[in-house]
Amino acid sequence: MYDLLIKNGKVVTPVSVYTADVAVQGEKIAAIGTNFGEAKKCVDAAGKYVLPGAIDAHTHLAMPFGGTVSSDGYGAGTRAAACGGTTTVFDYAPQIKGCGIVESVEKRHKMAEKEACVDYAFHCYVTDMMGGKLLDEWPDIIQYGVTSIKCFTVYKKEKMMVTDGEIVQILQKGKETGMMTNVHCENPDVIDLNTERFLKEGKTSAWYHYLSRPEFVEAEADKRVIHWAKSLNAPVYIVHLANKEGMEEVTRAKDEGYPVYAETCPQYLHFTCDVYKRADGRNFICSPPMKGQESQDALWAGIQRGDIDTIATDHCPFQSYEKDWGKDDFTKVPNGCAGIENMFPYMLAAANSGRITFSKAVELCCANPARIFGCPSKGLLEAGRDADIVLYDPEKDFTISQKNMHSDSDHTIWEGTKLHGYPVQTYSRGRLVYDNEKFVGEYGWGKFLRREPHQA
């Protein structure tokens, strides 16, 4: 007798949708089919879609930045994830000053294992190559189960940036070891030049955050990083892609057969730079910023072509009073927005409306991040994989509000957004953790996900 049987639902894969039952034994999917008989617990999913839990491969939980710390720790962040149908969260562990990668990740791991409500993994972002010695840690961190490294081409003043030469070294080492190199692409010198000029001219509203780092500032860095990766034939993953020219460069590299991957975020698919003209524009300040309509259209076209590989959130919320530090100076606003609870519902609503297919939503939010980042137990509904399962009601209407979110953030940029269709249940490794707008999980339930090296 199975522990759980989800019956009569429409099972979604990256290539098809079909009616079947999903049988769960312990923490794993045991079988998918029909006529399984009885189970200890049966759930009738008639009229609902049955999907794999989403993977948010880009979050910043309890992240020190801008003179404060992001408002969602591992408990609140993964709680919100579960309530939005996300069952695996990848967090960026910052390299701690004077420490290597393994030590930096271990400290984060100890924080997460006490709090996480769903499974979690880490990237580590590099800020100090330690005279080249850091590269010697690659085999150790891969053995630990972390198989991706992030570099910033920006945040020079914050001492988070690495040099062009160091990025090339990291790309080369990644090619040799199976380590995926993730890169935040923007040109720091142009941003600093623009920012200094705007401040001198007294142009300090949120709108000038966008104008200090407009489309070409991101596009130039996208092109530069992709050029290096192509020259080395090394895998590279462009995080939070937000501009048309960068999208075109990704498409060109893919058409030429290079292992170039691109992630974008729901905020870039829904909002444009016009949000920075709003009275609450500072709440939307993130980097890179939302861009113009032309860029947004290009991203949706990239999704349709298959040139956007993943959707993630860059979830990094700060409280309203912290955002208000920059009401008279955009440079003082901590960069980041909430989104971890909104990603999967937003993309599924896009599928429900016919803008994309449900299979495409699963490809972007589940299967592709699992494949790219070495998670063979995640990302698909099939026998032997973890029983990370989401039930989605295509007829449920839902209006996003801070009041019905499960984050610790006191506001959401998605306030008032109406979605037709919404998740009604989330299972993490066979355990119900979200049920009809209520979190029913347990802090500390989530497990550390050790990942495999990237296979080009």
C-alpha cells in the first residue's frame, strides 16, 4: 500500500500533459499510472494540474547588503517558497572575508539546516580570489556538493566585484572541473560615472537608478562575458538577464552551439522601467533594474524560442523603512525585491492564459534548473525522484497582497496583481507543507541538496 496517492490529475512534464495517478512511497515517487488501488492517504486532483515542485535557483536569504540584511532568513524564505509551489531553493552563500569557499558555504549550511522548510542548495559568490589560491578549492567544494560559482562584474565599491582576468580564470577552471560559472553582468565604471553625474545634478529619484544602469550597461557586460566563455568553450550561466541586446547575444551563442545558459526573473517579464516613476518606485529598486518594453518583449520571445533556460527570482527583500533610506537618494536604497512566493504562480498563470504552455512552465521552473545544476532527484514527476509535487487549480482566482504572502517582508512589489489559477497544495518529499493558502510545514524539514558537476 502506498503512503500517498494523488488521483485523477493532469500530470505535467516538459513535453506533455496527461491524466494519471501519482503514487508516493516515503519521500519518493513510486509510480505514475492508473489502477493503483488504495493508499494510506488519497487526494483527488480531478480538474487540477499535478506538477513537479519548482526550483528557485537564485535567492539571497539573510544576505548582508546596503548596510542591512535581507528581511527573509532561511525559515521565512523557504516558508514563502513552499507556499508558492517552490520545493527547492538555491541560495547564494557570500564568500566571507578571509575565508575560502568551503568554509563560507559551511557557515551558511549551519544556518539553513535549522530553519529550512524545503530542500536547499548553494551557489557561492566569489569576492576574493586570494591571489589565485581559491581555484585550488574547486575539487573540495565540488566534493561538498556545491557545483556552481558566481562572479559579479559590478559592485566594485562594495568589494564584491572580481576582475575580468579572474572571471576568465574561473571560466577555465569551471570547464576543467564541471563547475558552472554564474555571472551578474553590468558595467561598473559606466554605472559609477552616471551615478556621480546624477548626484551632482540633484537627480536622485528612483528613476535615476534605472538611468544610471540602462539597457546598454547590462548588454555590454553580457557580450563581454559570453565572448570569453565562447573563446574558452566554457559553460556560463547569465543570471537575471533583463535586456534585449543581451538576449540576442545569448541566442547567437546558442545557435552557434556554445554552452551558454540564461536566466530571467518574473519582475522583468511583468514590470517595465516605468515603475521607477511611481511614488513607491524605490521599492522596485533592484539590479539590474527593470528595463523598457522592448527588452521585456525580447525576453518573452526568448522564452518562446527556448533561449531563456530558467526562471528564478533573485529574491532579496528589504523592509519598507530600509527602502525609505533612499527616498531622497536612490543610491541609499538596498537593492532587491521579494519574489520567491510569486515565481511559480506567475508562470503558471501565464500558462493558464495561453501565453506559454504548462509544459514550458515546468521546463523553465523545474526541469531545466535541475538539469543545468546537477539535481537528478528533482525537477520532474517520474518514479525514483523526490516526491516534490504541486497541485494547481486553474480556476482559483488569487490577488497577491502582502497580507496573504508568507514572507517576513512588510511589502511586495506584486501588490494587487491578479492571477487566474493558483497552487492549492505543495508536497516536499511526500510531506504536505502548504494547503490552501496556509503553511503547514516544519522548520528544519528541508535537506541540503548535494549536486553533481555540470555535464555540458
